[in-house]
Amino acid sequence: MELLNIDCLGRPLRLEGSLAGWQQLFWDNNLVAQKNASAENEGMYAHEFEIRVQALPAAEQISADSKQARPAQAMSEQEPAKVFMIRLESNLRWQPFSLNYRLLVNEQVVSEGERNTKDIERQVPTVQTEVPQKFNLLSIGSLAFKLLKSAKIIKVLFGLASLAAYSWLFSFQFAVALIACLMVHEYGHIRAMHYFGMKTKGIYIIPFMGGLALTEDKINTRWQDVTISIMGPIFGLCLSLLLMLAYWITGNVFFAGLANFNALINLINLLPILPLDGGHILKSVGFSINGKFGLAALILGSVIGIVGSYTLGLSFLAFFMLIGSIEIVMEWKMRHQSALLPLDRYGQIFSTIWYLLTVGALVAIMWYFSHSGDPALSAPMEILRS
């Protein structure tokens, strides 16, 4: 990930590094110094390199965009190359992230400062990290969607197709309400993206697949991934609570059914399986844990969640939590190669509690309606038990 990008002799000086312990220093996009991966992946470190600059007499200097040829005499009267000794001193701490730096040119301090998590969140990396994609049906569908999403008319076509599909399955009124629920969920993601200063491309409602909230930017930290992912279900939870309130006030079972079904949709989104929201949240937490003790805590938490769900008779939830937990644990060893800034200890604990409380609240809503005496309102909870 990009840790620092400052000016050095009129050219960008960029420091990149990872939790694996490696660091690379680029001057004008050329690698000038590096530190190989090691167990000592934070603390004080200094990169040193030398720059030789061939200077011309001031009277003969010609701007880069000039088309005039330089006289032969000027070519022969070049001044000796100037040598600059560059030293970048840094003190890096990963959790919580902080980077204190000092840039020296010929032993003279020319720049110094500090960077924190907020700086990483707001930056646009010079070199965007590409995540390798597995070749499967999902990736083929994603590629096809990318070819279409530039046209605004696609949003309308997808919306109409979703309305027709859900009207055929349920009713026109319920289809409209369901699409509204999906829009609220996706708007939660959009609001989180705007909070981090990210540009968004809008919301797409896909038939039988839910919705997508797209951004033009890439995230830089695990905290951004957690916040953006969980805000969709949070907005969905708030909507279910409002619909419950409407049901209590009016007694109209339509509001109860919609609140219940909306809770199920958002709960499914919180399953710990990528690319669902829950998969992003728990992967960000898991990949921020450093050390075997943290891995043991992650496994223990997964076991408690799986056993607890099965004990409550929620077989559907327990099964997918098992699959998702295995996936996250299997990929945990690759966490050091991630280009995202990890969560600190507080962030790990807060994100986990935030996730569990959201899941618990959605299950509680469905549990409440399943004991209302109306067979139709028990259907979402039966899905979890199936």
C-alpha cells in the first residue's frame, strides 16, 4: 500500500509497504531503495540513495517544450553533474497506524511530517492495486455488467425488469415495496462512500440478485470496507424498525410482512461469505488480526456463532457461517499481502460487536413476527430453520 507520497527535488518520492515487512521507495516512479520482508515490520527505518543531476549553464538552458536546437558549444560547456544524497527517515506503526517521516537532502532537512489513518483513507494511490479475479460465472457476470453499467438507461431497464420479476413472484404492490427496501439498503452504502469522500456511480437493482452501489474510487483501509459494507444493513434495519412501528400503529399486516422480509434480506447480506456485506466485514476483521492468538480468537468466535445459530434452530444461518468462516481462515495467511490498511485493536473489537448486534437485531425482528400467530409472517424464520 502507498504509505507516503511527497515532493523531492521536483519529483514525487513514494514509499510503499505492507504488513509483511517489505518497503519500497520510488523516486520519479523509479525504484531507488527497498527493504525486504522481515518479522520486524515496524519501527524506525531509513532509506538512502544518491541522485546525479546533469545541469546546464543558466544562459543556455532551454525549456522542455522548446523546439530550438541547442548550440554545440552549449553541449560541450555543461556543468559537472550535481550529486544529491537523499535520506528518508521513517517511524512506522501499524496498529493504530502512524507514520512520522523526515526527508534530508545533503544532510539538510527539507520536509517532515506525520500521517495517520485519515490520511490513508483520503488518498488516491499513484499505483492502483489490482486484485486478481478467479475465472468463474460470477466474474463473467461482473465483466458483462461492467460493459453495460456506463449507460444510464441500464439503471431503468434493470429496475423495470426487477419490478416485473418481483410482481410475477408476489404482487405489484409488494414488488414496489421490495424495490424500495433494496434502494434503502444500497443508499446506506452510498452514504458511507460519500462520508469517505468517494465518488459514486449510483444504484443498480438487479433482478433476483438484489442491488449494487457502485463507486469510481477504491478503498484504502479495512475500516472503510467495514463501514461501507455494514451501512447497507444498518439502513435496512432502521427501515424494518420503522415498518414495525407503522404495523403497531395501523395494525396493517402489509407493514409487518414487509418489515419481516426486509429483515431477512439484510440478514442474508450479512452472511460471512464474499461478496456479501458480511463477508467483507468479517474478512476485514480477520485480516487485521496479527498473530496466532488473534487467529485463535477468530476461530473461537466463529465456532460460538455457528453453534449458537444451530442451537437456536437456525440451520440456514449456521451452515453459511461455517462456509464463510472456513473461507476467511483459509485466506488469513495472505493478509500481509493486502494493500489495505488493517484495523487497529479498537477497530477490530468495535467492528465485531457492531456486526453481531446488527445480526442479532435483524434475527430478533424475524423472531418477533414468527411468534405473532400469523403463519405468513413465520416464513422468513422458517427459511433460517430449513
